Amino acid sequence: MTATESQQFLGACPHDCPDTCSMVVTVTDGKVEKVRGNPDHPFTRGGLCVKVTDFPNHLYSPDRLLHPLRRIGSKGLGRFEEITWDEALDEIGTRLRSIIDEHGPEAILPYSYLGNMGILNGLTVGDRFFNGLGTAVSERTFCDGGGITAYIMTVGPTAAVDPESLVHSRYIIIWACNVLSNNLHLWPFIEEAQRNGAKVVCIDPVRHRTAEKADWHIPIRPGTDGALALAMMHVIITEDLVDVDYVANHTVGYDDLVAHVADCTPEWAETETGVPADDIRTLAREYAAASPSLIRVGVALERSTSGGNAARAVFSLPSLTGAWREVGGGVLQMPIWAFPVNWDELHGPHPNAESVQIINQWRLGDALAGEHGGQEIKSLFVYNSNPAVVAGDQDRLRRGLAREDLFTVVSEHFMTDTARYADIVLPSAMATEHTDLMFSWGHLYLTHAPKMVEPPGDCVPNTELFRRLAKVMGVDDPWFELTDDEQLERALDWTAPQMEGITLERLRTDGYARLNLPDADVYRPHAEGGFPTPSGKVELAASMAAGGNFVAPLFRQGIPGNQDGGKVAALPTYKQPAETGEAAEFPLSLISPKAHAFMNSQYGNMDKQLGQQGPQACRMHPSDAEARGITDRSQVRVFNARSEIRAMARVTDSVMPGVVSMPMGHWSSPEYGEATVNALNSDRYADLGRAPTFSDTAVEVEPISTE
């Protein structure tokens, strides 16, 4: 018997979460034995969330896909036979070449998102391959496309406030974000500020875990945040709470804004938002008086008819009060802009960039139904995503996936709802089984994620998958001759000032490195303006508005943003939610936030996380439940004109009247009627960045008889 050999590695959580946790991974006899948070990391501080604490069980689940598979039954049944990689690649190559010969390369649609957050294996890993083939371009905007568009229009692509600076904040507004579930490691910094006397306000339709910890929870009707922000502006301006010097020197469009919000009184906003006018005045006054003040903005803010403009209004507020002057003052959205990623290098060129067919992922159902107005899609290639669960208008999308003439390839870890419709399923490696680097949505540390163990069975990293496909399809691109480490050397601008002192070798040794920026205790990036906008100032009236509804190249395989969608108003505007406003066909407003125990749809098949999350639940206020004869834990039918889903009712006053909350992430099952919550959501766009409208969905709920 040989002695047990154990080794510890420093790694990184691969998931689509702002925190990008540094992990300590114990490998024993070639297998990952356990993971724990790295206690030395200054931001994540040794913590891991409930999604990842039992990562070895996920890694070595008996349900994991280990070999390539070929469909042998009807689409959607999940019946497959095992084949070799050579057989899989031969069939993929034959089918794709046939489609290109008959219909052209734009009949092929890649579909990917952030099932993996790695710089190499994540968002852009397939872009050089598909761009090299000249396929249709996949536009990835259903997570913060609207918020980022609003951010760039207002303050530009700035990293803004260092999250660690929040300990210095004295008034923190958490707007449309459940920090304790979805940005867990930010909370200690907020809590320290709170202990030091800061007031924490949470604006959200639900009194969730974060709202419970806040000093003041302000419930708000979904999709009406823009009205609240405009009314706050009205109070700040009319009560002379403006930092006149900061506005004069570091903003444009102020005089127009004054006229624009003149009628946006707290009384008007109360009728829209459900927030009492006196509370709106108190919020605006306290926010303007406190210094420094900070607004933490969540992705949910964008997810309604005028969600992009709501974000523009919120991003404008700190400039009115001069909050940017102080450490811990301003806006925290996505510090990603500090990372010098060579996106163009990762995307690669497209031979038909000026006129290529661009299909938004949120409207995959449209594309598969042939209703997008372009080249019919004959092949779908899915990786790092599970659209059958996460995309809207789910019933129509699944009818499209069931098309027998659609050649579908899915690279996956498990037999997901999407993989069940595939013709070929390819087994993908997980984190710890490949090499990568992680930037972060939520802090300023670059984290190394080394390969620690060999992938099981026939699983391969995404980088290797596309090397093999490039060879089969004859894509002549030297990128695919590079090793992973060589690709990493080209994926970042290592000469950028913020990378001074950081090398790949140092990251291999230390596991992580903070970008070379001023210390969090002194960092005031916009105390003297200097915003990366066309004017160099906060654009209360956005100069980019004249360009129409642009989309950043980050979201669309490197293809420059176009200007469809019409003109955008220069000043942030408000419109009532399309489905849940005064003319609503169904009486209740549905929101579908991220679940506490799932990462989007990841872990929706794991017993531990399912046990922590519980069954698909429909949370509703006691007054709404009583009016419908619904009792706690009874079975209900949630429906609208698009679809229906069954769920367990949870009657609770944590949800405001008129609202029902159903977290997203469960996979389909007979228990829920073979549908998930996104069957109820439309594929309608919000006003900016072609963001989705998850929070602008009207439904009705009725009890299900058990007789």
C-alpha cells in the first residue's frame, strides 16, 4: 500500500458571482478532497458560499457527463449513446460543413454566457473559432447589458469605488441587490461601516436576507425605480441640497435636468412606486446630507421597461451631491473596468463584421422559430449556458430546440434541460481541471486558477474543445496552436499601469494580486472629476444618446455595437412597466431573482443545494393569498398568456402586496409542470442595451385542488 499523498493549491471559484472567491483546494491521490476559502485573501477572507462549500461532490457527482454522446431518441427525452471524440468531431464537422455549403456560415449560431468566469474558458472562449468560421454572432445582453450601457452613458467605463472602501461610507443604499445571497463577501465591509455609524438602506420589493440586516428597508413596486430616483433628484434640487461646485465643474446637462425633474415630485413618485412621499423626501435628504454616501447597484435594476433609464438616474445621483469627493463615496457597480483584458485578442476578427447576422440570446425562441428576420438557424452550438432554463419565453424556445432539422451541439457537465435536446453532447472539464485566470465583477483582485487534477473520463477544457474543432473545421488561426499559458500571456495587457508588479509567475506563486491602484483607504478616483466619458464629466444629459441604443462590443463577440432601437432621450426618463402598469392583463407582478443556493441554473440538480433552496416556491403577501383562498405551503398554479408553472405557495409579508417572487434556477420537472419560471417571462427588451425584462411580468396565481 502506498502512502496517501496530499497537496494544497490556491485556486479561484469559477462562478458568475461578483465575489470571485480565492480558494484553498486539497488534492489527495489525484482527486479534489475538499475546498475552503482562502483566509489570507483581503476581500473574500476565507469565506465560501453554500453553492461551493461541497464542490468535490459537484466535481465527482455520479451524474456528471464523462464521454461524448449521440442522440438516439426524440429531442428532449435525453436518450443518448456513448461515442468517441473522433466520432463526435467527425459528425460535427460533417454536419457543419454541409450547413455552410447549403445555407452559409450564418446559419450556425453559437450560444454561450458565463457558466465559467475564466478569462480563457469563459465568456469569449469560442469567439475566435466561430468568428473564424464567419457564423452568426451571439449577442449576450441578458445580464447587465442595460445597466452597463447606462453606466457607460453616464459615468463611462470606470472601476469607480473600490468595494473595500465601503468601510468609510456613512450612508449606503443597496438598490436592487441581495448582497447576502449574491455578493456575500461585500457584506463584511458594509457591516463594518454600519458598526462605525453608517446607515444602510435597502430598496427592493422583497424583504430578503440583506433587507433584514439593513437599517431601513424600502419596498418598491417592480420596475418603478426610475420614478424613485427622479423624485430624489427633484428633492435634492428643489431643497438646495446640491453640491453646486461639483455639479458646475464635473457634470454636463444640469440645467436641462432641473427642468426635466420639476414635475417629478415625491407625490407623483408615490403613485408609481408605492413608496410614501414622506419616505422619498427623507431618503433624498439623508442621502444628500451624509458624507460619504455610496449606492450599490444590483443587476435587477435594469430588468424592466425603463430599467436602463432607471440605472442612468441612479448613476447620476452621486454627482448632484458631490459624493464622489470622498473615499467610499459614489457608485459601486462593476469594477471589471479596471482589468486590462485584451478583449479584441480574445474575440478575434470576423470576416463579415459590417453586416453579419446578430442574434440576441434573450430572443433565442424568435431565432429558432425563424421570426428574427434573418438567415434561418440550422445549427445551435451551446456551451457555458443552459438557455432552456435561463432564457425567456421558454415554451416557444423549447419548441425551437425540438426541431428535427436543427443540428444542436451542447458542451456540458451534466444532462441539463438544454442538453436533452442536443444531437451531440460533449463532456466539459470543470474548474480545478484546467488552467485559467479570473478577473472579477466585484473586486480589484486578479486570481490564478491552476489545473490541479486531471479531468475524468473524456472531459476536456473549453480551450481544448475549440482547438479540436478548429482543426476539424480548418480554421487557420495561430491562436489555436498556443498553450493555455501562452494564451494567458496574450489575454491581458501586462504593461498596463494597473498591472505593474504583477506577472503570471507571481500569480502562480501567490494565487492572487490586487491591481496596482491606490489603497482602498485613500482611493477617490473621481474626487476631481476625470470621468471616462466623451466630455470627461458625468453626463446627466448623455452625449451617447444621439447614437441610439448601442451595445458594447464586450457583449457580441467583438462586433462593434450598432444603433438600432431608435434614439435614446438625452436625460433619464421613466415609463410605467409594460405588463404590470395600469393596463395590466394579469393582476400580480412577478419577479424572478437569483436563488440563494443556485448560481443561475448551476447546482439546480444537486441534492444539497436543492435541500437548501427548497422546492420551487411562489412567495406572496398574506392579503393576496387570502383573496385567492391560498394557504401557506399549498400547491398553486402561476400563469399568464405565455405559460403556467406549478409551485408551493409561501405566504409571507416579506413580499409587498401585489408582488409574487419566484427565484430562478430550478430545472424543469414533472412536479412543476415541466416548466421553470422563465416560461412566464417574455422576451421583450428593456429600454437600453437590449436588457431583459424579468421584473416586468404580470401573472395570476390560483390554488390547485388536491381532491
